[in-house]
Amino acid sequence: MNLALQGLMCKRTRVATGQPVTWTSRTSSFDTDQINNVAYGNGYWVAVGQNGTMATCGSDPTGTWTQRTSSFDTTYISDVAYGNGYWVAVGWSGKIATCGSDPTGTWTQRKSGVKKNLQCLIYADSKWVAGGSEGTMTTCGSDPTGTWTERDPGFNSHDVTCIAHNGTTFVIAGYYRYMASATDPTSSWSSVTPSFGATDIWGIAYGNSTWVIVGESGRMSYSTDLSSWTRNNFGSNVIWNVTYAADAWVTAAYGPSVKTCGLAPSGTWTERTTGFGSNARHGNNYWVGVGDSGALYTAVPGI
């Protein structure tokens, strides 16, 4: 093979890493609706928000975002995820909708087994897990069109606001610093005690052998073993989410405010100039951040 062609191919396939520095505003098609979450899978981006609003884009999130019929009517959609050839979205009143691998197709409502608001969703270890208000949890096997079963994570009616998985263990967190872990979410959950004070946890992520939680009053804590925690403070604004990908940590907070850090969350966190504050996700060598009033921003790792 020609050496120049080899170099071009390597450049095109290289995975970009590093902190996302420059964020650029894009047209989301959400108008003034809040965008709650965004996810990437199977060559598509999907964003969801209030009033049942959903939009999709191809693999390049700097392109056109097109509104889709979500099947949620005007119900608030909290989270969306892709796994095992399916897209799944969850929202208030226990609503769950699924679609095949192409999110521009038909979304179908499913019976979730719960009535309470669902706030978070994950697919890991061949299982779908959704959590929500007043300690609500429901799980399903690898096929989300099948039966969803209500579970009790032992949150004593405190909201489950976020879920993460590190390859072996599921960890959930929520109101009043409640946390729990389980290797099997359909079985028993064990309580986790973080160094967070008596306040709410809104986001959790795992990366570079470290767990990070964020929440009210600008609080952030990190741990490598779920037992010993180190606490940090980012001011007074509530931090809604934290994400790790491409050798970088990203937090999204009320304000809006976005901070990034390198591999170790114990390092320096740097404020970035953006206009979103709900969440940021990574996929296909891009970061996408979303927030209030239809805000949608993109960035490239290391730039």
C-alpha cells in the first residue's frame, strides 16, 4: 500500500482523546423545549426532552437534527440509550418506549411495570435498568420489548436519579446521598456511603478506574473502591451530570456551567465557554452537550 495512503487512513481512523475545549452551538430543532439527555449508537445521535420531544441526527452531530415522533405525546422524556440493537427512552409516569437499531423509525410504548417517573436508564451486562422517583426501579433482559419487572433497590422512597456500570458492578445514586451497588440488578442491592453530605446526588460516572458523583451545592466526590471517598466543591450551582470518555471528564451544571478535567478527577477542572447545562455525551469522536431552551453544542476531544 502507498505510504501516503496508509498515513491518510490512519489519520481518518484515529480515536481523538483529550479534554473538549471549544464548544460550538448547533440547531437542535427543539425550539425552546429543554433537552434532557442525548446518546450515540449504531451511527445515530438521539436527543430527548420535555413535552415528549425527540430529535435524531446521523453520525456527525454537527449536521441536521430532525424531530421524530417519540410516542410519548407531551410526556417528559428523561433519558435515552442504545444497546443490543435497540433504542430505549424513558420518562415520567413510568413510560418506556423502544425502537429498533434505526431511531428514525417507529417508537413503541411498552409496559414498564411501574407508574412513577423514570429519570435514568442504562444498558449493561445484557440488562436494561431504569430508575426513578420514590425509589422506583424496573429491569428487563437484553430485549427491551419484553417484560419489565419492578425492583426494590432499598432507597426508602428516595429518588433514583442516576445509574452507572464499570463492567462488573451497577451503581445507583439519588436523593439525600443514597447510593447502592449490585452485580445483578435483579437481585439484592448493597448500600454505599459516599462523602457527600446530606444532599442529593444527580450524576454518576465511571472511568479510568474511578467512580465520580456530582450533585447539589456544586459537590463532587470520587472513589476507586466505593468505600473511601474524596470530596471537592465547584461552587454553589447544582451539577446535573458527569461523563467520562476519551480520556476526559465533563460535568454539566446549572448556570449553565461546564467543566472538564483530564484522566484523574483529582486534577484541575477548567471552566469552558458553552451554553448548555443538562448533560454531555461522547460518541464517534464527538462530544454533544444539551440543555435548556433547545441548547445543543458539539466539541471534539482535545480541541
